[in-house]
Amino acid sequence: MDTGRLRVPAGAMDWAIAVGVAALLLGTGLSGQHPAGARELLGSVLLAAGGLALLARRRAPIAVLAVTGLCTVGYEAAGFEVLSVSYLVAVYGAVRAGQRALTAAASVSLLVALPLTALVFRDGPAREAFAQARNVLEIAWLIAAFAAGEALRQAERRAEEAERTREETARRRADEERLHIARELHDSLTHQISIIKVQSEVAVHVARRRGEQVPETLLAIQAAGREATRELRATLEALRDDDTTPPQSLEHIPDLVERARSMDLDATLTIEGQRRDVPIAVGRTAYRIVQEALTNTARHAAATTATVRIAYRPDRLSIQVDDDGKATPADAPAPGLGLLGMRERVTALGGRLRAEPRADHGFTVQAELPVERAS
């Protein structure tokens, strides 16, 4: 945790740099030898403009580079002998933004323009010596600014690469842990549940062959074993899901309805609207909602019928699962893990979920999942 360092907003920092450079250029230019009259006013405006242009160096580094370069040539022609600090800061910002080629070309052009400006607008025998000395000084500072910008750009790129590597490592470890959990579940649960399932089915089969009445408890164990096997298989598939296999989605919902029918539940599926592709997360969530709702209906609701309705709307996908079970408006839905998981999935997508007893009897699960509008 970084609690001891004061963070300055980027906008405030940009203002501070721009105003500080403008003040430095004006102070340096007006404190030394400088022209009078209109040329003094023009040069002062160009000095200030070159500094204040740095306000936009993050948004438009090349434009700021051009403006500060032109201001430098302008106040040089007006007669001000001031090192172009604003242009050096613009070089640093442009190189940091990755614009190395354009920055180098602009800097070469400026290095040619400044000596020519000094030779044309300065009088006296010292003008050539001044131009040569100024050219050497500008080259040295430009190299320093270019190197500083490139060094910081490389450091930021290495930091981004390190962050990306950490995220990839974390995802890989999460995948490995997920597979480890899947293997542990398989080893510890699948064998035992399979034994329960096989033994209950054998007992039911033997009893029926003997003409004996099969106890309700034994039938319940048989049904629970089958359902537990299906749920465990689905859980293991979810844990092993590493995005390399197609996720279960809307096209798999008919399989859920058919499976519900095999559990002596009169289940029907209705699809409204024009079918279209939806985001993977939306399709996966719709599948899980229907799966959980039908599982709860078969296991807890004592229902005989269930209806599943999928509606494609312009901006959302609607899912509704109703049953005619024993729930009444006076019954509060138990906050189980299945209902909690559904609500978390829907909320994560920015949707809405309603799960409650129906007005007469039975239970309803309704979800609205937002999708992008078709263009």
C-alpha cells in the first residue's frame, strides 16, 4: 500500500509545468538583452504561448511540438536569446508518447531553422559565432530531452509488460487450482455417488422382478443418485472450463427441458422474438438460470408442470421459468446457494432477477439480461 506518497492530479501537474515554463521563458527573455517596442511585445507573446502550449502535451504531443517549435523560431527572429525550454519539454512528451520518428524530423528541422534565423535577423560580426554556439547548445539539450523521454517510455512499457505477466500468471494459477479442485471432487465424490446410484438401481430392479412394492425411500434414493451424478458432472465441466471448449449457452436449453421431462415433469419451452447471437456471458448465464430453476422445481417444488420462456428483445434477453408447485405467496423463498448464485450472475451483467412464489401457487424465476442493441 502506498500511503506516504502524495499524488498530484495530472491536470494540476500540466498546469504547473505550463505556467512555470512560460514564466521561466518570460523572465529569462526580459531580464537579458531584448528588443523594444513592437518586437518586444511580439517576442513576449511568443515566449508565453510556447510555455502555455504545454497544457496539451498529453492529448496532442505532435501539435504541441509544432507550436513550441514555431514559437521558438518566432521569438528568436524577434531578437530574444532564450533557450527553448518549452520545445525541450515537448520533445520529452512526444518521445514518451512513442512519436520518435516525427520528433526527430521536427527537431532536425528546428536545428536548421534556428541558425538561419540567427544569421538573418542578427547584426554584427558575432552573429555567425552566436549561431554556431546556439546550434551546439540546442543539439545537446535536444539529445538529453529525447533520451529522457525514451527512457521513461521504455520503463512504462516494461511496467505494463510486468503487470500483464502477473495477470497471466494469476490466471494460469487459477486454472491450475480449478483443475486440481475438479480432480479432487472426481476422486472423492464420483466413486461414492456412483456406488449409491448403482446399488439403488439394482435394489429397485430386484424388487420389481420379485413383484414386491418398491419403497418410496428407495425410489427417492435412486432419483437423488441420478440427479447428484448429473449435477456433479456439470460442476466438474464448469471447473474444467478453460475457455477452450464452447460454453453451455442458449442452444443447450432444449436439452435441459428434455432432461426435466425425463424426471416426470411436464416441461415446455417457448422462444419469442428473432433469435440472434448474444454475448457468451449472457448465454451462459441464461443457461445456468434455467438449469437452476428446473433443478429446484424437480427437487423441491412437488410440481407437475414447468414452462420455460426465452424472449429476444431489442436491448435485452428475458428468461422466465414458472412451475405449478406447492409454493404460495405466504412462503418466503429460502436464500439457498442456487438462488444466490443466479442473482450474482445476473447482477454482474447489469441485469435484474426476480424469484418468488406466484400469485396462486407455484414459483416463478424471471431474469432480464441486457444485450447490445443491433446496429
